[in-house]
Amino acid sequence: MMRTKRGWFAFPYMIWMALFVVIPIVIMLVYSLTVPVETAEGEVLRGSLENFTGMTQYLSVFGRSFWLALIATVICLAIGYPVAYLMSREGPGFQRVVMALIMLPMWMNFLLRTYSWMAILENNGLLNQLFQKLGVIALYNRLTGSDIDHFQMIRTSGAVVLGMVYNYLPFMILPIYTVLTKLDRRLIEAAEDLGANASTVFRRVTLPLSVSGVVSGVTMVFVPAVSTFALSRLLGGGTQMMLGDLIENQFLGGAYNPHLGAAISMVMMVIVVICMLVMNHFGDGEGEAVML
Amino acid sequence: MSKELIRLKDVSQTFDDGVTVLKDINIYFNDREFLTLLGPSGCGKTTLLRIIGGFQTPTAGEVYFDGEKINNVPPYKRQVNTVFQKYALFPHLNVYENVAFGLRIPREETGPNGKAVKVKLPRAEIDARVREMLEVVSLKGFEHRSIASLSGGQQQRVAIARALVNRPKVLLLDEPLGALDKRLRKDMQQELKRIQQRLGITFINVTHDQEEALAMSDTVVVMNEGVVQQIGTPEDIYNEPKNAFVADFIGESNIVDGIMRADRVVEIFNRRFPCLDAGFEKDEPVDVVIRPEDVDIVPEAEGQLRGVVTSVTFKGVHYDTIVDFYGFKWLIETTDYCPVDSRIGIKIDPDGIHVMKKSKYSGLYGDYSSYSEEYDEINDPTLLEAEEERADDED
């Protein structure tokens, strides 16, 4: 019914998508499948797969990126689900406060938030000073027989994961919270009526019916986490190179090779899409699973 | 009568916002009985049901089940199952799994050493019971259908099967037929009655539909404003209403002021009518109920009362005729057609007159002066539904 009548309403969006999504992907595809060759007439592009075959040396970066993103996603889920669950069950006052706490950091710039984490995690940062004052470090030294004057927190993979969790947690909480508040309370009463205690109600009704929210949340955390780049440099101190950094390096950095960069981006995209397809399959395909 | 199963003693319920929905309810439910809680929206009937189901703890009073106080027993430990309004079926499970839901939950039983142990029903027994129950509700072959693919009537049957498969002692039904169309509702009334008789357990049904209550129940409890107005068999409730509210709510009634001049003699509009009621004070003011079908139309000269026809509506079997007697309008159901503005007389047999004590509802009901509007309201399902929603919100 609506399809034919106001179809032209979608034109601006379609043009936008073509200009900024489809065409760039095509350009990247072309870049990834070619290499520059010096000839008599200057530099020309020649079709080749060597960008992809040469990528094997970066397997460890791929591995680290997906591994850290996975850990961050799992932690986000472990923290986010209970928070969303509590919010959906408590009164509106509690909901407002928690929602404000979740949203507040999101109003600040991503880099600012990350810099403040640096200040906290620094070797002589806030947290280490606090540990010093409280004698935690001395206690640790006595217990383990070691001799350190600070905990190494910055420039570790843990710091990168922490940064991801901090930045992406709201994207886990909100979709789960939305699904849980929409959950029909009578279904829970029906389950209780049929003999289910609180934990059974959760396991057999609440959880299965919130899967679509979980899928959305996981997608919205995992996808940006995989391709994250500033975080790993700022909090990982360059020791934790991730895909985002690698790609950035190919386009802007010292290792200038946009063809390789395009190829890495394509591979990353394909892997992410596959992950999402698998996830959406678990979510029954229904619900508000977000792809991009 | 069989033995008593549930008793509510002085039960009151006041919500956080200070609204009292139940006031000192004293009522008992017998085993194997089909009982209906009947009343208009917001009369507290659903709240009463939720108290029995364990979803609400009464602010005062006690609830006994089989002689044991169960005020604080959570729903999942009660031998009571509920068919919810709009069914509340699990959308993520198919028909079979919905019905099997309760059976798959391990039950706590006392083991040989006196310790509580979790007992799981064997798969074969679950399967047998689910299939048996699907047969009872005529849903054989629907096992693997998804809930969303079922019609309203089929969902209703799944909800009934899901509750009954646990073999509860009591089945609570919260407006079970409210979402069905009229035809289906009639069929399901028969069906529910049949199931109840076949399984031999107690059904407690909540409805605002008086016809449904009369058709299905062994006992009807009429409620209004959180107070029980009358308890009795459908015949009692219809023939011997206790007050003007009950008389008006169950069926159509003309309710007029009268005075008991003596036993079995009541005066209406300054004329004495023989009746069957006795035991009132001499000259006590009373409410008199005259059902529209108990009035005979006769030529004006022969009538006990004389009036003018003000409106006639053809209803198929009979005409709804509104007659003005001295400014008070009566509804008369008659097969004789009397044109508007004709003058007629009426006769009422002694058994067509029912005398009631005066109550706080006296004078509020039973006048058909605003008949047409009232009728439209009853016939307009959207209005009723809107009222329902409001009542739900209040609950």
C-alpha cells in the first residue's frame, strides 16, 4: 500500500546511502583488489590478490581485536543485563536516576572520557596514588615478596577492555532495558501461577523473551569494539595494536599503503557481518536486532 | 452440597492510593462447584480472584484453603491455576510447550528422610498428560502450532489446557470469554461447563456478563463497590433479587416504590396488588420488582394499571414496549403489538411481583425513562471495553 504512493520520500536517503555507503565500499573493494605498479607512463593499478595474501602477517592483530572485543562484550553483557533487569523492575524514580547515570558520560566527548581514564590509570595516576595511600601496594609487596611502587594498569590489554566496556556499556543496557520494560507482566504472573518460582520464571520466560534485546546489545557493543582504534593507542599505549590502528596506519601512518588498508577493512567487514548473521539467527530474526 | 474448599474471612483490600476495592468479604467456595463472581467493572471481582490466586495479599482478613491459612503462600505453591484475561500465553513457546510448561517444573516433595526433594515428572507422563488435555479442549493436532497463528478461541483453549494440565483443585477464570465474539462465547460457555463437569473440579469465573453467569454457574456471587450483594443459584438471583442493584444488574427490571399493606398485599401507585411476599412490617416502604416478561397487556378497562405506550421496538421474539404509568416508565416485553400513543391496561399475577427491603440502591435503578440511551450504551461494545480498560488500570 505505502510502497508505491510515497516511494519518492525515500529518495534523499537513498542518494545519501549511495554517496556515502555504497560508493565508498566499491572504491575500497577496487583498492583492495589492486596494487600500484610503476610503468613507463607512470603509476597504474593492476589487479592482484597480494593484499589479501600479504595480510597473514597481521593475524595476531586480527586475533587480538576480536578477542578483546569479545571480552568487552561479555563483560558489558554481564554488567548490563542485571542493570537493565533491575531498572525494568524498580519504580520510575530509580529508573530515572540510573538512566541519568548511564546517559551522563555519553554527553561528553569520547576522547575526553578516555583521557580521564588515562589520568586515573597512569602509573602515578589517581588510582595508584590511592593504592599507595591505603597501603595496598605495600601489602601486595609483603604478600608476594615483590618490590613494586605501582600497579601496571595503563598500557595493558585490561585497560583497553576497560575503556571499551566504559564506552559501550550504555549500548548494551538500553536495548535490553527496552525489551524488558515491554515484557508483559501477565506472562510472569502466568508462569508463577503454573508453579514457577522466581529463578524459573527468569530462566524460562524473562530470559528467552529478552533475547532480541541481548542480540541488539551485543551487536551494538561488539561491532564498534572490534574496529576501535584510539582507545587501544591511548590506554594500550601502542602495545595493544588493534585492527583500527592497523588500518589507520595504512592510510595515515608511516606504513602508508591504502590498498592493504582497504583489504584489511574488507576482511574485517566480512567477518563482522558473518558474526552478526550468526547472532541474529539466535535472536529468531525477529525483534530489533541492529545490523549496523 | 459437597465440602467447603476455600473460605475468605473479613477480607478487605485497600491499594496504595487509598482506594478500597474490597470491604469485609465473607464468602466460601465449595469443592466441585462452578461459581461466578458477577459485577460491573471496578466492583472488585478481579481483585478477589487475584487474592485467591495469590497475586495479591489482602490488607486485612484471612484466606483459607482446605482449612489452612494461605495469605502468604506464593502463587507457585498454590493448588490453584488461572486462565488469565487475554490468556497471557507464552509467545516464545508452541502450543505443546505452553501446555507442558507447568509439568516441566520440578515439584518439591518430602523425600523418605523427611527432606524436601525436587521431583521431575518423567517425559512420558508429561507427554501423555499434555496430549490428553489437548484432547479435552479439542486441540488435537495443534501441538506444534505457534501461539501467534491461533485464533482467539483456540488461544482460549490453550490457556484452559495449560492451567488444567496441572490438575489444580481450583481453576480461576478471569473474564475468560471477554475477548471472544458473541457466537463463540456461547459455544465456549457450553464447553467450559462440559470440561468442569468432566474433570470434577471447582471453577471460579469472573465476569460482568450476567447472561454468561446465569448460563454457566451453580452459584452466582453478585458484587458491587467491593461488597457482596447477593449469593445464590442463578434462579434465586433472578427471581428473588435482594436489592435494587441486583434486580437491575441481572436481567431487565421495573423497580417501583411500594408499601406493604399486609402480608401478601403490596400497594403500588395507590392500588393494592396480591403478591407472594410476607414477613414485612405493616406499612413498610419497599422496592417492588416487576420483570418485563411478567406483565400482561389487556384492554384499558380491564387493567390493574392504565398507561400510554411511548415507544415500541421489535426484538424478534417480542416487542420491547415502553409504557408510561403516571409519569413512571415501564419496560414490558410482549408479543402483542401496541402502537405508540395507544392507551392500554396491564395485569400482573401475584408470582410476577417481587418485594425487596429498601436499600441504599433504592430509587437509583429500574426506571426506563432514559431507556433508549441506556440501551445504546449496553449495545455499544466499545463503551463497555473502554470501561473495562479503566477497571484494569485501577486494578
